[in-house]
Amino acid sequence: MSKTGKPKICICLTGKTIEENIRILERYRPIVDYVELRADCLEPSERFYIRSFPEKAQLPCILTIRRKQDGGNFEDGEGVRLVLFAKALSFPKPDAKANYAFVDLEDDFRIPVIEEACHTFGTRIIRSHYFHNGIPENFDAAYEQIAQEDDEVPKLVVNPQSSAEFIRFLKWVIRAPRREHLLIAAGAYGIVSRLLAWRFGSMWTYASPLHSGMEIAASGHFDPLDLRNIYNFDLVNEGTELYSLIGQHSILSSLSPYLHNKAFREMGKNALLVPTPVDSFADGLEILELLGGKGAAITVPFKEDVLPFLAFHSTDVKRIGACNTLVRRGDAWAGYNTDADGFERSLLEFLGKQDLSGSRATIIGAGGAAKSIALALFRKGARCLVLNRTYRAGRDLARKYNFLYSHLDDRANDLISEYSDIIVQATSVGMREELDPISFYEFKGSEAVFDLIYHPSKTLLLKRAEEAGCRVLNGYKMLCYQAAGQYKLWMDEPPPDIYAQLEQPQFS
Ligand code: ATR
């Protein structure tokens, strides 16, 4: 957290020309605090104008000329880089805003004349070191190497290749010296270090103007607008209570942070949900505990892995055999499942019904999500057919509720026809590729078809069903309603209407 209030954002500009960079900066000016010119991305002819950038930007500027070996685009030699730095720092102006506020110099680039110019004319040196593959053996030694000068800003960038590596970094960051610095874990495993940079004493979070079509400056960057609008950078502070979304890398496209953080904002809750991509549930829980988190949303594929870690299991967790919500109770974790209720509410609303007795439904899948669907359909009185690729899993789920079951292939065609008032797609098929798990089935047009996937917003199955005249629904509303249930558990109060009102955003 910076000393002067809200977390700071540094926008990284990777445009080919100074003009392009300034044009994009204008769109973000009200919400960013610093601007980094990645001069290594400029066309060679534009490099002659880097001295003019701070005056045009009118924000504290950081000059970076990132070498190829450090993940940048600069391919010329160190002599050329030296001349460029010298050019950028030359002819300092009395108005400090017209000079670079910072210059990013790597640990192995120690050039006395450049350092002297910086000290004399008030440009602070960011002393950076990049571990591009993985993390250092000894963080203390790596940090000491870049933190020798009190007036410099040490910047350590690591690139964890697993959640276990990120945890090692996080443990060190939590006890790192308290001074102005930048401690960053790149890539998907490191995004907590970007979203919570303010929590770890980093002076700012680097961000890329992705929504403006500019190339991402480094892996793991968010767009500044998302930091402001989804991660509430204008509201969070030292007292903010943290919640995690624990899942695999696919959670990076989840809308849960968008929904919950909008609800927290609307209700004036000093709380934040951050996505935590991990390799195992145990790693996700360890990160949550290291952050002092109050709760978590659990998603694919950890809804069953979480069970042994629970001190309390709600009735739905016991019945479904899966948990999607953690709530801290003292030193222990209580587990709940809001999926069945979320599905039930969205399905009944979609069908305009209160009850499903007399309806026949097909459930495709027998994993964690399908288990919640089966419970909800059973409770509402529907008679169901379970289809699954792995016969055994389908059979085990169906037997619990006295449902029919079959293999997920064309042999099930006639059965689907019989159980076709409602068809619920609850596998992951269609999420990453245009695939349809029941491509062998021809829709009659009378089926109500529900695909739990909401990203993409219309899977091939839904497109096909819609073309045949069926009513179709994706999983967005279910996501909203199960999230509303999570809010109620975390905050111990009724969820705001926003969960029912927010339309599926364009970016999803
Ligand atoms: P979730 O929590 O999203 O339900 P899960 O518990 O891993 O995740 O379950 C995934 C479901 O998708 C299972 O029904 C799985 O079928 P299997 O039991 O045969 O594994 C189904 N699934 C995943 N990939 C599939 C594929 N390519 N074809 C058919 N079914 C698939």
C-alpha cells in the first residue's frame, strides 16, 4: 500500500510511436498514476524522440529499455542502450514533470555516468532483476543484490512455473523488508502479486492497455480499467478483507470476481475476491491462509478435493459430495454448496415454473457440476436420465436418485428423445473448442436446453438447439445466483439485487 492512499497503477505503453502511446494514455489518464514508456517497443526512428515523452505524458514517467534476454524487444548492443538512456536523461528541465521520474536499470547495468545524471537531476533508479524461468533459490540474497542503495527502488520479478513456486515467493514477500520496492510474480500463477501489489509494499501495479488493443507488456498484466472496475483499486486498502476464487488457469476468464466485487462495491463492503490459479486445492488453501482470507469460491476441478479440509460440511455438501464455498469459522473452514440452489433458481425462472414434477430431463455429465444439477432436479420432482462418457460415474450419480443412466454416445439417442423436456449440459465440452457432446441428437425444437458453460456465451450445442427452435440458456444466470448464495454465506446478510440484475458483460 502506498503511503498516500489508494493502490497505484502504472500503465505500460508498448506502442511503436510516441504519438500512439500518448493517444492511448489519454484514454486511461484519470485512472493511472504512473506511465512506463517501453522504449524497446518503439520503431527505431522514434527512439530519437524519447526525451520529449515526459512533457507530453504529464504524469510521472518511467523509462524502460528492456533487452530481448529480459523479455523485451531491444536487440541492439549495450552501447546503443547507454546512448539512449543518456539521451533521455539529457538536458533536464527545471520543471521536474518534463523529466523522467524513474529509469529502470537492470542489476547488471551499472553505468556510473548514468547513475550520476539520475542523482543530480532527480530521476530515481529502479534497480531490477528478472528471473525469467522460475524463482531464485535464495530470495534474501537476490533482494540484497538489488537493494544496496537506499534511494533506489528494488524491483524483483520472478516467473513461477507452479503454484508451489508462487507460494515460496509469497511466503518470502510477506516477510520482505518494508521499503519502497516492486515485488512481482509474472504469469498466471503470479496474478495475486499484481492484484494485491499494494498489500506487499509494491509502489504500484504494472498494467497494460489491453482493451485498447495494445500488446501486453508482460505476462499477467491486467488492463487498468479492470483493476479499477473489477478489482476496485479505487476502494481497497490495508483493511480490505480478502476472498479467493480457487481453481485452475481457466478461472482467469471467470466472471465471479466481476460479480462479487461489484456487489461488494454496491454494498459498501471493504472486501475483494481475487482469482488464485493453482495446481491443487491444498495450494489454493495455503495461499488463502497466507493472505488471511475470510472465504473462498471453489471451482473446477477442486470442488471434491476440498472436502477433507472442511471442519463443517453443509447438508448440500454432504448430499452432492462437492463444495463450492468456503467460509472461515474461527481457525477452521466451513464448506457449503450454492450450485444446486443457483441452478434451481435460474432453471425455474427460465421455464417460468415453480415445480418440475411431470417433467423429464436429461443431464449430460456426472462430475461436480452435474451432481448439483441432479440434486436440484430431484428436489423439484423431475425424472431424469444421466448420460456420461464414463459409464460408472454416470451410473453412481443416477442411482443416488433412482434416475436412468446410459453411455454418452449415439446409443442414447432414443432415451434422450424420451427425456427431452429439459436438457442440461454439465460437462466441460464446448468450453475450449466448438464441440457438442450430443452431436448425434437431433433437436425437435420443443426442448428447453441449458448449457452450464457461459464462456463462450453460446456453445455449439446451444447454437444447434436454438436453430432447431429450442429455448436456450447458458450458465451465466446460474453463476449469478450461486454467487448470490456465496455472498449471503460470507457476509451473513441477504445478497444485493445486483446479482440478479447484472447482464453478462461483453468481455466474457
Ligand atoms: P465439473 O466440476 O465441471 O463438473 P468434473 O467434476 O471434472 O468438472 O466433471 C467433468 C464432467 O465432464 C464429467 O462428467 C466428464 O466425464 P467423465 O466422467 O467421463 O470424465 C465430462 N467430460 C469432460 N471432458 C469430456 C469429454 N471430452 N467428453 C465427454 N465428457 C467429458
